[in-house]
Amino acid sequence: MRTPETVSVTLVRGDITEQTVDVIVNAANSSLLGGGGVDGAIHRRGGVDILRECRELRASHYGKGLPTGRAVATTAGRLDARWVVHTVGPVWSGAEDRSALLASCYRESLRVAAELGARTVAFPAISTGIYGWPMDDGARIAVRTVLAEAVPPVEEVRFVLFDAHAYEEFREALAGRG
């Protein structure tokens, strides 16, 4: 599917660490030092170079951690990508609307990717794991934001979804255009 800016949006069921792209987006925690889920998988497969650069970021610009909704790039280490763009998603709350922060994760990641000159970007379903964001709403926000915000040089945005449920929710969101 093409956005008005001619950016292709595709869905893949699989492991984001196995993607061949310019940028893999990491659903990071604010420490930037690895964790569980996508974050842990990217750090394990990408190796020590990613962790080294994350430590340098913590020692310089992000001493208190990367704020929610922001994004920053590091090397991709041993991943088949040029860069990893780390973004911190919000924890879902039924009492407070944090959807603007989730949208910011996608928007800021795309901005950083474009600044790097990336043509292909792979996203996970940010905040829909341990952070508890409902998959249907997370998919809607992700698709709507990417369709509105992806600009050249980015040519392809790939949502890499770990299971059938996530894939189906993103398929429905994309069919409804977010």
C-alpha cells in the first residue's frame, strides 16, 4: 500500500531481528540498556556494539534515560541493518490518554530514520507487550501515524509482528487506513 508520499507499508509476521532493512526500531526501555521482549532480542542479537553506544548516550545526552515518545539512533551491531532507532513507548493507562506519546514514538523514529537517510524501516508493535497497550488500538495509532508521517527518503515501512493476533490487528488497521 502506498501513502500519498509514495511510502510502501507492509506487514510481516516474524522476528524483527531477522529483517534486512536500513533501520530496525527498538521498543526500548528508558535506560537504553536492554530488557525483555523486542528490546532484549535486539540487544542479544545485535551484540555489544549496541550496548556500548547506548551507554555512551546515557553518559552524555540521556543521563536520566530516554524520555517516552523520543527516539535516538545507534549502530545495528550484528543485525542485518545499518542502524537501530530506540524509542520508549508509554505504558498503557485506562485512566489517562497517552495515545499522543505512542504516536510520537512512530513519528520521532521516522524523523530520525529520515535524517539518517534510511530508505527501509522495520517497526515492532510498540507498547503492546509488557507495557499493556491494547493491540487493536496500538495498531490503529501505528498505522495512522506512519501513513501521515513517513516521508522520503523512507520508501518502505515494515511492521514486523510476532504473532497471528498482532498481524491480524495490523492488517485490519491498514485495511481501514488507521
